[in-house]
Amino acid sequence: MKKESQNGHSFFQNVERYFDKATNYLSYDPGLLAQIKACNSVYQMRFPVLVEDKKTGNKSVEVIEAYRVQHSQHKVPCKGGIRFSPDVNQDEVMALAALMTYKCAIVDVPFGGAKGGIRIDKKKYSDDTLERITRRYTTELIKKNFIGPGIDVPAPDYGTGEREMSWIVDTYVAFHPGEINAYGCVTGKSIPNGGVRGRREATGRGVYFGIREACNIAEDMKKIGLTTGIEGKRISVQGLGNVGYYSAKFFVEAGAILVAVAEIDCALMNPKGMDLEDIMKWKSEKGSLLNYPKAKVVKNPGAALEVDCDILIPAALESVITEENAPRIKAKIIAEGANGPCTPGGEDILLKKNVLIVPDMFLNAGGVTVSYFEWLKNLSHVRFGRMDKRFTENTNKIFVDQIERVTGQTLESGAKLLLEQGADEEDLVNSGLEDTMINAYQQVRHVWKKHSKIKDMRTAAFVLAIDKVASSYTTLGIWP
Ligand code: NAD
């Protein structure tokens, strides 16, 4: 069950150690803390699926191993992604579910934490097979009442996306005819299947907003030897999937320089900067970054973690920064796009080197924040902005006309357009996300600065999260 990481502790044990460290700064009843820390429900399943080998076309029945873990029901529904990976195991899913509880608390999303995983190498299977596996997994969740808009709401994670979420909603709806809120059973769906605009980019955009907020604080930047702002900062990104690509995109758009990227088979490096879209075009045409002509290609993808840069964004999998490679890491900021990229041993070394680690449970919370907006859209059965966009535009137009009439001047056309526009769904989603990430960063930083003994932002984030979860038990009178 346990997956050993570099320090001899499993991923879930590492999360528990972070939790225990944070409780030194809190004074809740030990029973309450034990309840918050525990994984409430663990559903391990095995089911047979007719699989088709992608290369040979041969068909056979395979028994698939899968999990769904609900870490906490202090608020319902539970929420968390579904991962497709050959490394999925119970311990990993438990760790990721626990992180979801704390993540939701930090960004004030009213959900308990959950996570799911199917232990498969999706590259091996045809699309038809992946659809059968996803639909059967959903059916298993339905059978045990582990999915539903008020029970547990999955979302995309490593190896899954809009397509898989759309298969899930279609299966759920087929089993729940007439359930008016059925589309709220999963988030990260495609737009025609009840998704929300901005969800695809949300985690990466949230990573950008979170780091931008960190980089705007002169006092904190001075401590790590950086100037404020994103422009001109050198970034390195591990993993060009959903989180990595969109994070890189928003940083580059803000003027950052992409000096390294890593994918599963190699790393690309160029200290002068690289063109992200050109790299993505090469990746989609060739199926790999190998032989990319406009950068140095290094066969070891881990090299991108050690490159000379200001901000390192691990956005692939957990336990990639360890005691072994941490001494060679040169970045001043680690922006944890992935869940659990640093082991505690790796983190200790980085903290001694005065590196600012902006922790996963805050930084990649943009995905669940916008999933919350999608769920609200599904429950309200109306697109954000539909009722008031035109009204706002008409009112703004009257206001602008008045300004022009009173001043006798005509406003510049671009500015006029901006002043007159009403917000559509994507504007509202992005604005809600930006506000959430800024507020959450300031809350975490407040805890960090308030306790002089807290040396790192992760401990502060755990303190904030545990405090919020605990108060939801105590204010309800469930706990003394
Ligand atoms: P994804 O499947 O879209 O992309 C992951 C990418 O990483 C793939 O392109 C893969 O080839 C690459 N990769 C795998 N191993 C690698 C290695 N050793 N070196 C370099 N690249 C490697 O997955 P994702 O959704 O972007 O998730 C990435 C991480 O972010 C995971 O830890 C996930 O839990 C976390 N996360 C995802 C979301 C989300 O909304 N998708 C939200 C929060 C956190």
C-alpha cells in the first residue's frame, strides 16, 4: 500500500508530518485534530474491463485497480481530481485527498477533500478502452454512493481532462434520470457538457496569480535577493501538461523568460529564453520534445530542475525535489504547481538555502476554485453573466455618453470599449479566481508573519487550513 519516497516515508506520511508540525502552533483538542487528520473513507476497487492493445489491436479482459478516497466530510460534497497513472496506489490517493481538504479550506471553497485514481498507463490503451474504463469506474462509484453533486464531485488531475469528465457526467446522468442537478456530479467538463469557461486554464492561471502576489511584496523579495514583479524573471517548468503549460503561458505573457522545460523524456534549455508555443507545436507534431532544434536538448528531464533560474515550477508529479537533488537546485522560488513535489528532506535543504517555497495546497488551488464556480453554475442552471451583462453594458454606455457630453471630449475608442463592456462568464470566473488567490496568499502570509517561529510558508498554510477546518466543527457545536 505504501509508496516509499526518498526519506523512507510514504507520501501520506509526509502529509501527516506536515500536519503534525503545524499543530504545534494550534491549541485544539487532540481528538479533534486526530479526526481532521484521518482519511474518513477509502474505497479500493477492482473491476474487469475488455481492453484493446493500442499497437496490436488484440482484445483481452484486464482487472483494473482503482481508488476513491474521501478524506473529510466536514463540508459536503467532497471534491478532488481523478488521476490516471501506472504509479497510482492507495497511499498516494490518500495523501492527495488530504491535501484537497486543506486546499479547499485555504481558498474558502466549501468542500471536503477527496481524490481518485486508476492505476493504468493510458498510453497503452485505445480511446475506446479508456472510455470503457472511465465509465466502469464511474459505475463503481455510483454503486457505492461515492459520487453525486451533493456527495463527492471529481475533477481532472494527472492524465485526465475534459474528455474523461464528460464520460463521467454522461454515465452518471444515465443512472440518474430526472435528477435536476446531475451535471454537478463532476467538474472540469467540456463547455457543451456543462463546463465553465476558464476551468481549463484555471490551475495554471492560479499558479501565476499566486506567484505574482508573492513577487509583488518587496520585503519578501529582498530577503531572497530578487526584485519585485514577474517581468524579466527566468522560469523553468517541469511537465507541459495542463498545469505546466498554462502556468508557463501566463508567466511568459507577463514578461517572464522561459529558460528550461522538461517533459517525460527530456529537458530543453536556453538561457536566452524559448518560445513556448513553438515548443508546444513541436511536441504535438512529433509526440516528444526530443530533437527540438532551438534549444539544448538534455536526455535527463531532471536537469530542468537544477537549471539556473529565478522561479522553478514543478508541474508533473510528487517527490521530484528530494535530499538528493535539492543541494543542486538554484531557483530562488519554488512554485509548487504539482501536488507534493518536494519531500520534507528536500524542503529542509531548500529552506536552509533561503529558497521561498510557495506550497501546493495554496498555489495549485486555482483548479478547485474554478471547479467550485462550475459546480455553482450547474446547480443554478444559468451561465454566469447571462442575466446582467447587457444591463451593465447599457448602464455603462449611458455613463460614458454623459462624461463625453459634460466634458465635451470624445474618449479614446479602446478605453471606451473597456469602460462600456459588461462581464461575461470568463471575465467573472477569472476575476473570482484572481481575488481568491490574492486573498488566500495574504491570509497564509499573515499566519506566517504572525508566528515568529514559523520558518516556512507550508507550515503557515497548514496552520491556516487546520484552523479553518477545526472551526467548522467547533462553531457547529460538534466538538467542544
Ligand atoms: P497532465 O497529465 O495534464 O500533465 C502532466 C505532464 O507531466 C505530462 O505532460 C507528462 O508527460 C509530464 N511528466 C510526467 N512525468 C514527468 C517527468 N518526470 N518530467 C517531466 N515531465 C513529466 O497533469 P496535470 O493535470 O497538469 O497535473 C500535474 C500536477 O498538477 C499533478 O501533481 C496534479 O495532481 C496537479 N494538479 C492538477 C490540477 C488540474 O487542474 N489538472 C489541479 C491541481 C493540481
